[in-house]
Amino acid sequence: MLYSARTLSEVIYRDELDGQHDGVEITCTLTREQPAGWTGYARRVDRALLAETAWPAGKNPLAFVCGPTSFVETVAAGLVALGYEPGRVKTERFGGTGGP
């Protein structure tokens, strides 16, 4: 799982994410502010970060992407560019739609 937040205080379900996960690896990136001693990523999710952290496309993974529309579009396009099948990249968007 790749989790992106602006700051550590904005990570929801932080206690649960810090616990045991039965083999599920959780990677976090903080895009705006990192606490002293932070050892995780400190940048926005882009194709390069996905290439470092996502499962290889050859394993035919199923990906779920959730967030604001611009984030979802960037991540979904990055996964497809890495070879993910578009039909296996599921998305959910929240936030403004640009309408009235």
C-alpha cells in the first residue's frame, strides 16, 4: 500500500497503519512537512515513485487509487504508463467537480 499525505498529522487511521499487517507492506510519503527523523518518502506521488514502490505490471496487479481528482488522474496514468492494464486500475475521486 502506498499512502500519501501532506503531513504526518493528516494520516488517517495512523495507529492501524503502524500495526502488524500480515505481510502487507505500507509505504508512506509526506509531501509538505516531515517530522524530525522521518525515514519515509518526502515527495509527491509520480511515475518515478510508483516505479519504486508499485508491484511489477507483469504480476497483473489490481490497483485501487483514491483521492482528489488530480491525484487520482496522475497516479492512474502513472500506473498505466508502467504497464498496468487500465481495467485493473480502479479509481475513486472526492472533492470538487468543477461544476456550479
